Amino acid sequence: MAGKEKVTDMSSELVHTPEGVRDIYGDEYAKKLRVEGLMLEKARSYGYEDIQTPTFEFFDVFSKEIGTTPSRELYKFFDKEGNTLVLRPDFTPSIARCAAKYFADCNRPIRFCYIGNTFTNNSNLQGKLKETTQMGAELIGDPSVKADGEMAAMIIESLLFAGLKDFQLSVGNVEYFKGICAEAGLDEKTELELREFISGKNYFGAEELLIEKKIEKQYRDALLRLTDLFGSCDALGQAKALVHNRRSLNAVKRLEELYQVLCCYGAEKYVSFDLGMLSKYHYYTDMIWKAYTYGVGDAIVKGGRYDTLLDHFGKKAPAVGFVVGIDDLIAALDRQGIETVIPSKAEIIGYTPDTFPKMLEKAREIRAKGGKAALTPLGNIEGRTGTE
């Protein structure tokens, strides 16, 4: 009896998934595939071509120098040669590595789109999964604000195409923050600490740090204003009046130009600005964006411009992109009551030993016309007995 209990306990454990991951099946998975398909369809309509990179990479692709996910949040392991490998936590460095390897001498703009899972070993889950699905797009080799506009417009059109109606694409520029920091004489360590407070809209934490570092009042006031410098185009005017350094002023000018491009796309009503927006990914060099909607606590889209990232892999090329959290997007659609049309289920065709040839012929006819048919022993069809 003790042996049987042990086997039963082990079987019970084996059917569970580890913390932070889950199984997806049935209508839920059909809905997920449908949403993924819609997002990719829109990207392909803009000329983006599919690309697939490995699920795991060398550790250095996501190192501290790259400015991506902190090492403590990576799933790390070793291959038989002793190399440190990681499950990808973020697609962008992988795409950058791939572009540098296969398109080293390509000078024309190149467009990629992709979909796959990312992995973050974060013990503080707060309801978030450790394995999530992301769809994204990257435009490499075009430094213009028109490229920024194409990417932002594609985000908006993709979300609309997937069925989302009420959302906002919030846009910032990290150069605005960096310009003030440089003018104030902040060292790198202080800038990184301040980045966390500003990004979290933590006014008092930012103020305490700046006072502790004896930052001059005019710069302190400018940096603290970042926590509430967001909204419509009026925020850009306020941002411009707040600074005098050329770096920050150019950042505002770029945002103004982006807005004009988005007006050409007819997408301006979905756009707002946030001069305090920063990212945990430090490879972003200029434009940055996040899309928010009802029903989920985090941004469903993140991205921006990363003009120096490819340098780490040996190719000098500007780039801009975004990723959509597919799981969060689906959660938003569900909570807002937006129906996603999924393919019809297969027609169940029951058979007995005597009717099998006839029912098989019927199933094959349905499949030949593009339909779906599932042959099932008649006694196994739920709620049915007897013969046709």
C-alpha cells in the first residue's frame, strides 16, 4: 500500500507545471493563435519579413554591457563545452545579433517581424508569468523620424486590427532626461538610481536622492518635473520651456516631428507624451514608447529606438522596434468584452465498424473542401449512442 501511495503522489506532482508557467489549450489557445496571426499579418502588410532566432543564446548577448535584463533574472545554464547560455529574456538583442551576422554589409533598411516566447526568472511574480509570448517588429538601418512614425503607426494599427479600441500609445524620449542629467553633472551611478525613481513616478525618492547628491536647485527642479510631465502636445511645450541644453531641446523637437508624421497616418488621437518615461532596458537611445489599455496593469506594448545596440555585435546601424505582450493583449480583450473570432471546430463524424468506409468518405470530402472533420467511434461521442 505504501508503494502505491508513493506512485500516486509522484503522479500528482508530475501533472503540475512549475511556478510562473502554464498550459494553454482549447478555445483559449485558438484565440491566442488568432491574435498572433492578426498582429503578424499587419506587420507583413508593412513589408516586414518573418525571422526566427534561437530560444537560447550565449550569455554575452544579454550582458550588462548590452543594457538588457539583469543577470539575476536570467535563466542560465551550461553546454557541454562549458559556455554559459541563457533562455532569451528579450528579443531585441537576439535580432540585433542576427542582423549583424547575416546583414553586415547591407546598407538598405531591413524589416523583421517575429513571434515567440521569452523567459524571465523573476521571483517577485506579482501575478506575472515567467514565460510569456511576444510578437515584435524591428526596422534596422533607417535613422529618420519617418521610421519612428512607421513603427508607432504600425503599433496602433496592429492593436486596432486585433480588436482593441480603447488604448493609448505613450511616447517619450530618453535623450530629454539624459540631457538634463549631463547638464546637472550627474555621474552614471546617480543617473541609474534616479532613472528608477523617475520611471516609477516616485517624486519623493527622486528628490531625496538629488538633495543628497547636492544637485543645483534649477536642475533638481527640472528633473523632478519629469514625474508629472505627461499628457497631450501641451506637455511638449512645457518640456521645451523647462530646459536650455541642446540635447534635451532636440529630444522635444524629435517628438514634435513624430507627432506630425503620426498625423499623416491619422493615428494622432491614440498618442500622448511622457517626458519621464524611461525603460529598464538601457540600450534605448532616443524615442521610447509604451501602449496602455484597460484591464491590465502593465504596458501591453514596449519599444523604441536603439541606435547603438548593433555596435556591440559589429554592425553600425540605427534601429527602432517594438514588442507586444500577446498574453496581456488577450487579457485586455477578454476583460473589455471584445470577442476574438476563432476558427470553427471540426465536424464530429461518428462511425460504427459497419459504417466506417462510408463515414471516412464523408470526412475526406469535407477535408478536400477545406473543412475539418474528426472521425470518432459512435459510442465515444458525448451524449450520443446508437448508429447513424
